[in-house]
Amino acid sequence: MLPLVLLLLLASLELVAVTRIQLQVTHAAREGARQAATSPDPADAVQAVRSALPAELSDQARVSVERPHVVGQQARVVVRIPYRFAGFAFGGLQLDLGARSVMRVER
């Protein structure tokens, strides 16, 4: 009984960690989209994403930016981070945590 309770506790802690990282990735994608909407250089949006993420996630992030040069069109930022869920048990399950954000180009 005790091993089962311990396993459930570890699994719930891991779920909290995944949720926290997902929220950070979503926030970073929004920051990147804000930058992409106002700056014509996609590298500025990538830098905004990396700045919004903690250092340990920033290095792992794969960032994609699509920004047309027409005002009113949609700038898209996609952020993906690989994550090993439940690494403590059986080697874990590889997840690809990601977020997508879209904003209209302002200038």
C-alpha cells in the first residue's frame, strides 16, 4: 500500500511540474508574438521567447516565427520544448510541450 501511495505522490508532483512548464512555454510564446507584431526582424521574437523562459528551458526551446511584412496580417510564434515525463519510472515518457500564439502585425 505504501509504495502505491508514494508512486501516486511522485506522479502528482510530476504533473504539477509539467503544468508549470506548459504555462511558462505559453507565456513565452505570447511574448514572442508581441515582439513579432511590432518588429520586422524574427530574431527579435526568438530573443523575446528565450528571455521569457527560465535558463534551463531556454536552451532546449525550438522557436518558429512566421511574420508577414503586411500590416494587419498574422504573426505566428510556435515554441516547443522536449520533456521527459515520469523519468523516475521506467525511463519516462517523452513529451513535446508546446504553445502557439498569434498577433496581428502592427508596423
